[in-house]
Amino acid sequence: MELATQLQALFLERGLTLATAESCTGGLVAHTVTEVAGSSGYLRGGIVAYADEAKERLLDVPHDVLDAHGAVSAQVARAMADGAAARFTTDVSVAVTGVAGPGGGSPAKPVGLTYVAVTAPSTNEVRRFLWTGDRAANKRACCSRSCVPARSASRWRPRPAASRGPARSLCGDLGARYRRGTPQTRHGTRRLPRPEAAY
């Protein structure tokens, strides 16, 4: 709630707009944002694209990207964020995809693996997290971490109305822009309260 309050204050102060695209969190990010009165002043809307078909149809995630990398990937998270920004014509968009648990994991993509992507006028990033809680805890952790990069992105000024939309072409320059997030740092994996997932 505190993060959502801070997020709202920053977005309203700078005249920015926000859209969300969620998979494993099932709308929890948008729900958290709207828990604060006045969120309609900056939140344009959100999409829960749980199935791969929904990601393709509602967020224009390319089928070949889903086929090549899977729904839980940095590439798909970025495409989801770009798709939300384009659909709602916003300055900033945040997208979440992951394996909430308790099932659905694999050696390559274990339970708790999550990608959070943010698209903004002058920044694009994808953060990788590995949660270690149960399903509910993993979803809450995803939600909290989604607000952090969105809050950071709010330092940018809004784009002119005519140029709003995705800051970059869908899935452009993904590899170069990929970043690891706090739980999965350069110094190793930091295990957080264990949640579960399923995208």
C-alpha cells in the first residue's frame, strides 16, 4: 500500500500515465494500485493475459517469441509491457510473467521464477526474480517488485500525446537491455520468502 501511494504521488506530480499487463499475478498489481483513492488520475487500465493465446491476442506478443522463449521469459515480459503501453497509450507500462507455484516449474524455469518488465519514455528494462515462498507469497512479492521499477520510471517526463506508445519496437534489443533484479543479483541468488507460481 505504501509503495502504491508513493507511485501515485509521483505519477500525478509528473503527469504520467500507467498501464499493467499481468500473467502470474492475476491482476494483483492493478488491484494494489487501485487500493489508493485517486488512482484513476494516472492508471489507464490493465490486462490479465494468463493464457498464451491471450498474450498474443490482447497484448500482441508475437507467437514466434512465445514459441522460442516460453511464456516465462524476459522476451515475453518485454513484449507484454510494450503491448500494454500501445493498447492503452500510456507513458509507462509494467508487465509480470512467472511461475507462481506450487506446480508448473522445471529445472530450467523453477517455481518462483518471475520476470518484471517496465517500458517508459527513456528506459526499458526487464528484471529477473526467484521467489521462494508459497503461491500467495510469490504473487505478493511480484506485485511489490513491480511497483519499484515503475516508481523509478516515473522520473521521466511524459511523452507528447502524438508519440505515446511503446518506447521501442516490440521485443527490440531485448538481450542488451536485460537486467537481473534484486533477488537474483550479480553476487548470487538471494532467496526470499517462498511463494508458488503458475503463469
